[in-house]
Amino acid sequence: MRKIVLTFGLIAGTIMSAMLLIAMPFQEQIGSEKGMLIGYTSMVLAFLMIFVEGQDVSRQRGRRAHHLRARAFLVGFLIMFVASSCYVATWK
């Protein structure tokens, strides 16, 4: 589970951090409305990693559905936490 969380979390964090680093120097030219659009779009794309991972968990067999949902929720939450931590670290 740790490998899945770190892999997908770091991919999502890299996407968000890269878009932040790319957009910040052009903040004056882009403007605030387009900047917010770029930022939120990159976050949505990054957090699609949670959906991709959730599909992988739902394909597993041999466990009860309740345990799969609980594990998928926990892994999705941890991916979100890792990605958000990368974004916050980049912001500072």
C-alpha cells in the first residue's frame, strides 16, 4: 500500500508543483482569472490519480466489498495528503 500511495501521490504532487512553478513567473501576464483556471485545472488533473488508483483497488478479488471500499478510501486520502504536501512545500 505504501508503494501505491507514494507513487500516485508523488505523480499528483509533481503535476501540481510543476504547474505552480511554470505559472508563477507569468502571473502578471496571465492575470488572476486565467491563473486560477490553470491552477484548478492542474489540481483536477493531478487528483485524477486518486481515481486511477481506486479503479485498481476495485479490480482486486478475494476480499469483501466493504474492506475494498475502506482500503480504497484510505489509499485515496493518503494520495491526496502526499500530493497536497508536495504542493504546499512548493508554495513556500
